[in-house]
Amino acid sequence: MQLRRIAVEDSLAPVKARLRAAGFEVVSLAGGIPDGIDAIVVNGLDDNFLGRQNVVSRVPIINASGLTAEEAAGEVGRRLGGRGQPARIT
């Protein structure tokens, strides 16, 4: 089974580590939104998300601002539940 790909802002190193430990493939958002991802995790949202005025995404965007790494990873698992593995993060 192919790993679920999660794009995560570089400032969220603990979240990246937690997602990797849970079995997700983690990629950076530094170069923009990569193709073939299953979710995006950011450290806050604003009107100019990722330097673009209008971002259209068909994947969940999780705002990790104010969340622990475990909470953010749990939200990824919850939002991806039922659409592949891993869906449960403990």
C-alpha cells in the first residue's frame, strides 16, 4: 500500500516527525503545493496562503496553529479517515 503524502510547512518540525512516526510520507511546502498530496498542514492561515491570492485545493488543509504535534497529527488522521491508511494516530 502506498503511503499517504502530507505536505507540511517547514516550521512544523515536530508535526513532521510525528506524522513520519505514524507512517505518513511527509513533504515540504517550501516550493509550493506539491502534486499528489493527500493533506496540507500549515502554521496558520491568512488571505495570502502560500503566497497565492486564491488557493484551490481538493485536499484537507489543517491549521496546526495552537495545536501540539500529536493533536495536529490526530487531525490529519481524522480528516483522512476512510480514505486509505494510516487513518488512526495514537
